[in-house]
Amino acid sequence: MNLDLLYENLTSPALLFFILGILAVQLKSDLEIPAQSSKFISLYLLFAIGFKGGQELAHSTFTPEILWSIVFGIFISIAIPIYTFFILKKKLGIENAGAIAASYGSVSAVTFVTAVSFLELQKMTFNGHMVAIMALMEAPAIIVGVMLITYFSKNNAIKLSKIVKHSFTNGSVFLIIGSLIIGMVTSDNQAQGIKPFTTDLFKGFLVIFLLDMGMTSGKKLGDFIKNGWFTTVFALFVPLLNGAIVAFFSQYVTSEIGDRFIFAVLAASASYIAVPAAMKIAVPKANPGLYLPMALAVTFPFNITIGMPLYFGIVNIT
């Protein structure tokens, strides 16, 4: 691993504000970001990423590489929940195993945002179709998780059609897909008019959002520790394994370093927005006190501190 790269990431404003949020909770500060403001910033980040991705996609020519990238992304989101479910099932039960497996097979839009910022620090770019791939990776993992729970619990009451619909109409997924499409059909001149909002303000909103995420993670950290070593080890080791494997094998799908890095980050991330919302409907017996802290309080900070420099190092040497 490049130590200079690791140091640069560890001292980035985004990470330091995330740590500041955790410290605010641990020191019982009255620092607080209003819920409506936090929601607005979340929506802004998803809109900005989707719109810029759509603009990039509009300038791209559809090639076999893009097609294989889409297939590769969907394969990742199907394969991860299948193998992780069997690791988790005996220890945590069918419902919890399915929910956690879906979380780790799905993706984190916030981790994606941070990965984009990381690439900008390295003065590197990625192709716009990666935004579409990120959006497409949400639903398959949720569907596979629910199917595994349904099969092993013999529960036929869950309607997969409802889960599929919810996966695509979930606010975060719907906004990023919609913004992507709008970005594709918007002309360069029209896009230039809102560039200060879609580009110049992005990093500032990102650090405020990560401050809020740090406070949220800090509140859940204590409850998660009570669940023992197994979930902690899983939340650290499995994302690392997924990210490293995908970072290596992505070379057979695309030669673009930025795209390969994004693939690795998506494979290593875990959803704590779309999946919990879907699981609340499909599998109310699954314990959110497990899969939420695993994704948000352990995997997310691990990825933005140690994971990203490691995945970036792998894609640069393979």
C-alpha cells in the first residue's frame, strides 16, 4: 500500500469531519444537524452524482466494455449475498443472515460519493456509466436476500414483485437513476447553467454530510459492540475480501483505473439506506440493530480509512 496515499486519505477533510462527528457523540456534545437539513444534503449528493454521471454517459459511446461492466456489476451484487448468507445463517439465523447478506451485496451511495472524492484527490476520473451500474446493483442484492430467506424459511407470504418495485422506487435509487437520465438528455449549454450547484458545492456538502454520518455512527457503535466479535470480524473482513478480489478481477472487464477502483469500492460497501427500508417491509423479523451498525459504524469507516487506499493500490499494480 502507498503510505503517502494512506496519509493523504487519513488527513482528508471528509474523513476528519466524519471522525469529528464520532467525537461529538462520544464527548456528549450538543452538536446537531437538523434532520431536514441532513436529508436535503443526502438528496443533493445523489442528484449531483447522478446528473454528472448522466452527462458523462451522454458523451460515451456504448461499447462491449460498457455492456460487460454492467454484467460484472450485477454479477457482484448477486454473488456476494449468496456466499455471505451461508456464512451468517448458522450463527445469526435465516432472517438476519438474509438481511445482512443483502446489505453487503447491495451498495452504499455515500461510500460511492466518498470514492468519487478520493479519485478527485488523485486527479483521476471514472466513466459515467459507473453511476448507472451503482444504481443497478441495489435491487439484485435485495431480491436475492429475500429469495434466500423465503426459500430457507419456507415463507411464501413475501411478494417478490413488491420488493422489486420498492428496490427501484426507493428514494435514493429513484433519484440517482432519474438524475442520470436527466443528465443524459440535458445539453452541455444547459448543464453549464447549473454547474456551480452540481460541481463547485459538492465537496463542501460532502464534508457536512460525513460529519452527520459520523454522529449517526457514533450513536450506533455502542449497541453494536454488545453483539460480540463475530459481526465485527464479518463487517471488517468480508468487505476487505470482496473489495480486494473485485479490484484484481476487474482488470478483465476494463482497463480504466478509475472504473476498476469504483468497482472495488462498490463490492466492499454495504447499504444502510435502501436495504433497511426494503427489509423493514419484507422481513420485519430481521434485527436492524445488527445490519445497520455493521454497515454504518464498522464497514463504512473502515472503507474510507483503510479500504480505499488498499483497493486503489491493488488496481494500480494489477
